[in-house]
Amino acid sequence: AQTVTQSQPEMSVQEAETVTLSCTYDTSESDYYLFWYKQPPSRQMILVIRQEAYKQQNATENRFSVNFQKAAKSFSLKISDSQLGDAAMYFCAYRSASNTGNQFYFGTGTSLTVIP
Amino acid sequence: DAGVIQSPRHEVTEMGQEVTLRCKPISGHDYLFWYRQTMMRGLELLIYFNNNVPIDDSGMPEDRFSAKMPNASFSTLKIQPSEPRDSAVYFCASSSSMGRGETQYFGPGTRLLVL
């Protein structure tokens, strides 16, 4: 089975600064999808951004962008101009692109604190 | 779209009681997932369905847990009898097999506390 590793249990960032959350994964597949989810204190899981492995261009959603390094199996999330509302748990997830690959594999999460 | 709906949002029960958690997936989604989240174990996949059929229930902790999906718009996760170690947040999520890279959409979760 695929594994997803988030090596930073906790991170902090000053408001308006930039922070990068790390994620690595292990797979033998060549086609797959990667996701970052945000879980604020409300516990709702919210999709932040997703990346398709066959696309070389890094995905961007407003202040959120990824650095996808396929050869290194790395998928980091960069949050620019951090805001207090960004404080949350962030989960990295992997999903196969195969027809039977609808199962997601999640990392253990990184708790992000935003310091005013 | 209303998104994934879960009920109840909070449940407090006593050890030994039966607990039933409910989920309504997003209309048109053919995959449904049940997860459990605890501080100790993180987010765990319990079981998932495709077209109402259970595909993988290897994450179900033990026989006290059971899940059903009688139709495309409703699923239940039942714990009988419940134990304090079952206390967790239980999420339901749904997704579609159509298209590429379709994500999972999560419900708000049910916070279960077993005393």
C-alpha cells in the first residue's frame, strides 16, 4: 500500500509570512493525484489544493501553492501571506489514478499555528 | 449541493449501548467512505463502498462495528456494544469515479463520546 509521510507534527508562522509544510509519499505508480486538506478547529475537512502527477506545472490556489517533485516523491504546501484563519491541521493525501484506485491515503498531519 | 450530511453531529452514550451514525453522500457520488479520527491513531479508513457494495472493510476494528449502505443516498455505521475506546470523531466522505482526480468530500463528522 502507498504511504504518506508528514515529518512535521507542528509548525508555526508569523502572520503575513510564508510557511512550507512537507509531505513525502511512497508509490510504484506513475499516475496518481495528491491533495492537501485543511482541518480547522471545527473539524471539517476542507480541500485546499490538488495536483495531478502527470502535470509538471505546480498547482496554485490563491495564497496556496505546491512544490511537486515527482522524482523525489515530494509534495510540499506553501502558504504565502499567512492569515490567522490558516491555523489548522493540514493533511497530505494520495490517490491512485487507476480505475480501482479510489482509496485515499492520508499522512498524520501537521498542526499549523499562526502567530499574530 | 448540500454536501455530505452526517447525523448526529454529537453523540454521548454509555458503555454497552448501541450507537448508529448516519451519512448521506453527495448525490451522484458512487463511492462512500467511513473514517475514524483520534489523537492517538490519526485518520483511519474503516470501510468504503462502491455502488452500495462494501469493497474494503479491513479497517473495521472488530465485530462490534458494522456498516451498511442500503441505497445510494444513505449509509450507517453501527457500534454494538460501544466502549470508551470508541470515542472519536467519525467522518463520512464521498467521491465520484467519473473524471480524473475527483477528490473526496467530507461531512462535518460525528463526535462520539462513550462514557
